[in-house]
Amino acid sequence: MKSMTGYGSAEGCVGKGVLFAEVRSVNSRFLDVNCKIPFSLYCLESKIKKAVQSRCLRGKIDVFIKERKDIAETLEMKVNTKLVEEYKKCLNQVVKMVGAKVSSHLLEVVDLKDLIVVREKPLNVELFWKQIERVILDALCRHDSMRKKEGEATKRDQTKRLSILAQVCSSIEKAMQARQKGILKSVTSETSSETASTLDKFDVTEELTRLKSHIAQYRSLVHKNGGIGRQLDFLIQEMHREINTLGSKASDSKVSGFVVAAKTEIEKLREQVQNIE
């Protein structure tokens, strides 16, 4: 059993720089992965989502990635050769025209930045994917570890509540059996047909049998790995339906108290299940 709520982060060397990855998740009916990553890494978004999907089955998951230090040099500087040659040609002409007193040194009369072309080099981030993936998987591993710990705590509490629910069912069964015995004691030949009708009306054996079956299935599921949240949610709906039917059929103040107790435990189970993967 795993919780859908979790957090994990990691940092590692990628290329010439350092990459930081963070994974956060909350509960959701389906798997919803959102990536907030540098523009230079957008081409890797599908691979990042695939890595998350390999570890998570449900939940709203946000992945944050940023470069602590640039993973590669992206700026390139080159001399504008043609412009330098034109400047030099013009300068030589000026010197000849006005005399040797005018400086013939190009850098004394022209700003260096005018002679340099700065451009951004295309970065092939695919070359760094294995390193990037390692950082992301490390963050996902820590995220998964937190989800497992929370899931284990939820499982312990759910197991305890299932035991309480099973005890309540046993109490309902005993109360109904005692009531049936009381009805049978008052049977006379004249009222036998009415008694049979009354016993049939108050018979909750079917509801109790199904309720016990749901509890047994639930108890079995909480010890399984993988996505069990939806199955547990379905069983809770069925348990709630059975206990409602049972309460309306029993029509007994003592049993009504047990029904309220059962509904309380089922509702607590429901609240927790909303966060189980």
C-alpha cells in the first residue's frame, strides 16, 4: 500500500553543470504529471513523464527541474572577420589621407564588441539524458520511499479499523439472534404465521454475510502491492450500502447504535482511501 502524497528531491552532476530535480504529489483520481523544466530541456519532457509513469499509478504529480549550474556552454563568440577586414581597409585609407599622426591601431578606434559576434549554440540535451535520468530517478526513489512510509502507517490504521468493524458486525449478529429467540418464545399456534413473517422481515443474514465478505476482501487487499485504491473505494461503497440496508431492516434501537458505530469506521476508512494509490 502506497500513499499518493509524497516528496522527493535530488541533485547531481550533468555535463559541466549541476542539475536539481524535485517531485511532489497529492491525491487524484487519475495520473496527472506536470513538468516545470528549463526551456532547453523541453524536448525531454516525454521521457521525464515516462520515468514518472514507471513509478506512479495515480496522483497529481509535479516535477520541477532546474540547472544549479549550466550543464553546457551555450554561448559562442566569433570574430566578424569580414567586418574587421572592412574596418582595417577603411582605417588604412584614413591614415593615408590625414597623415601618420592618426592611430592606425584598429582597437583604438573601434569598440571590440562591434567586431565580435555572440550567438547561442544549439544544445543537444539528448546526449545528457542518461545523466539527467539518473538525477530524476533518484528524486523519484526518495518520493516513492515517503509514499511507502505513509502507506504503511495508513495500512496499520486501516487494519485496526477493519477489526473494529468486524467486531461491530459480530455484535449486530448476536443482537439479531437474541431478538429472533425472543420472538420465537412468544410463538403460539395462532401467531406462528405472523411470527414467520416478522422473522423474515427482520432477517439481515444476507447483509451480514456480504458485509463480512467485503471486510475479508478489504483485509486481503491492504496487504497487496500495486494500485489498490480504487478497489478499496469500491468495497467501501458496498459496505456502506449493506450497513444502510441492515439498519433499515433491523429496526432496533440496540442494533441502530451498532450501525452508527459501523458507519463511523467505514467513513474513516473512506477518508484514508482517498489518498491510497
